Amino acid sequence: MITPTLVFAIILAIVIADFAFERWLDYLNTTRWCDVLPEELRGIYDEKAYQKSQQYQRVNHRFGMITSTVSFVALLAMLWWGGFAWLDAWLRQFTENPIWLALLFFGVLAVASSIISLPFSIYDTFVIEARFGFNKTTPRTFVLDLLKGALLGAVVGGGLLALIVWIYLLSGAWFWLIAWGVVVVFSVFMTLFYSNLIVPLFNKQTPLAAGELRDAIERFAARAGFHLKNIYVIDGSRRSTKANAYFTGLGAKKRIVLYDSLIEKHTTDELVAVLAHEIGHYKKKHTLLGLLLGIVQTGITFFLLSLFLGEPVLTQALGVETHSFHMAVLAFGLIYAPVSLLTGIAMNIISRRNEFAADRFAADHFAAAPLMSALKRLSADNLSNLRPHPAVVFVHYSHPPLLQRLAALESSKK
């Protein structure tokens, strides 16, 4: 018989095992550190830059150990001393409405989590990132980002949560299917309009000006049979010197976004090669596949959630006798962690395969050499870890390590 005590023990075991597993992966990465520039990295890093990258990895490793341990201890304390049950009882003094209870419960947890993580976020941005020459964020921008993020989370996240609780209260056995449909509509909407609605709250996007770069991109897009009008430059340099590019949207809403810092540091051919890679994702339907896989994954999660939601043993395991949506969701989320890990690994395997395919598209339809040059420069400028442990890559990397991408591109040249 499944008892609250057994469920509580399972939750504790999962939380502890998850923390131990992540720290083991962190340790494996440290075994790849080397004080002497490895032969395979010559031509990407020089001795001085390599030493800086190793220092950056070590600092981030130590900082990550501290932040993850604080989060782990806080969660363990909340579970062991009944913190979630206390919060539920305290909030019930103000309302018994299930929707308001869920909003207040997760809202308080979000605020508490933000308060705990704020000092670490400040230190990471203004000490670590500044020390290694990456930070461009001003205190004003940092505070505004924090406030905007909180407001956005409250409005969008809170609104979606309230709708899902309302559906649960009214729909019974059909809850998972209706809630899934709502989230699917929301996901598609965000895929189409994220760059138009959300990004402008934090960054300025401007159309890429006419000139050599835009002409080169448009010539390549026409040659590749890719209809492209929306090429934007985002002011990423307001916050960091790290550069990036990404593809977003579907159909007429598709757009390619280049960081201004990327344009500053790369040649026209390198930038076209990076864009060819992004166009490769679209031409090979990776964007659509990712959306569909996300929809399937969400459906499975909601189905499994529906099997657990009606079980009082979940809330009792957290010390609450009165069954409620928010406590059941919290317990389910903790128990679901191993499944989430496995689905994450599967999604990363597919993503890495897609990255290789997009690289090959860029090599076949443009050229391998400028893409290789761009990838090397991006990795060196961002002080990336170029020798991650294979186990870490398998579990967490959505992109193949640089050396693997370069080897595949070198093969495509031959």
C-alpha cells in the first residue's frame, strides 16, 4: 500500500539523487581541465586565452556549486520541516478559493526563490562576468530586467496557471486534454509572436540596414530558396559582450535575429555562414519538429499529471490533509524529475543531431570554412568549455561540442 510516508521518502530520495547526480556530472567536467593548451585546441585558443578560459570554467564551477547547494538545502529544509504545509495553512487564512490559493502559493514561492537567488545573480553579473570582460549590464538595466521579468511572470504565468486550475475544477476527467490544448495554443502563439511581443520589453530590435551584409544574406537566401525579409539586429551588447544569432517564428512570422556584438566581431562570410546554419534549421523543418515534440511532451506530462492529481496521498506526503491542486502539482513536479531528465536527454540527442544537419546544410549551400571560422571565434570569445566530459554532453548539451562540429565540417569539405 502506498502511504504518505512512502511518497515522502520517494520525494526525498529523488531530490537527493538529482542533486548528487548533477554534482557528479560537475566533477566529471573538472577531470577534463588542463593547465597546458591541448593540441586539439591550437588554432582556436592561444596560450593566454586558454588559461583565461580555464580560469573562467573554474570560477563558474565553484560558483555553481555554491548556488546549487543553497537551492538544494532550501528545498530539503522546506520538505523536512513542513515548510510547504505551513505556507498552505497560512494562505488559507486569507482565502479558500482554489484558484487564488494556487496563485498565492506559487507566487510566494517565486518571490522567496527570487530573494534567495538575487545576491547570487548580482555577484554573477557584476563580479564574475565583469571580471572576465563580459558584463555590460548597468545596475539600472539589471533592476529593470528584474522588475519586467517579475511582472511578465505574474501576468502571463499567473494567467495561464489560473486558467489551468479553472479547467481542472470544471472538466474532471477531460482536464489533461483541455489543458493540453490550451498550452498548445499558447505555445504556438508565443512561437509566432515572441519576437514581436516579449523581446521588445527587454531589447531593441532594428531591421538590418542596407549594405554589404544584408545584400550577401539576401543573395544566399534566394539561392537557397528561402524567402526572407525579416532580418533584425538586437542590441545584445547592452548586457554582455557575448554574441549569438537565432531563428524564430513560423511562416510569414519567421525572422532571423543577429546580435550586434556578433556583427562587430565577424566577417561578412562568417555571418552569412551562421545565417546559413539557421536557415538550415528551417529548411530541414527542425523548428517545426521541435515545436511538435514539445507539444507531445506537454501532452504526456499533462496526462501523467491527471493520473496523480486526484490522489490525496500526494498532498498528505507534504503534510497537508486538505487535498488541493497546487500541493498535488508541487508533489508531482518533484516526483516527475527523473522522467523530465530522461525526456530532456532525448530532446538533447535530437537537438545535437539537428545541429550537425544544419551545419552540413550551411557547408553544402554556402561554405564550410567560414562557418568553422565563425564557430571558433564565437567559442574563443565566449571562453566556452571546448573539452566537456562526454557524459555531461550526453545529458545536458543541446549543441555538439565545438571539436565534434569542426570534425564533421572538415569531413563535409572533403
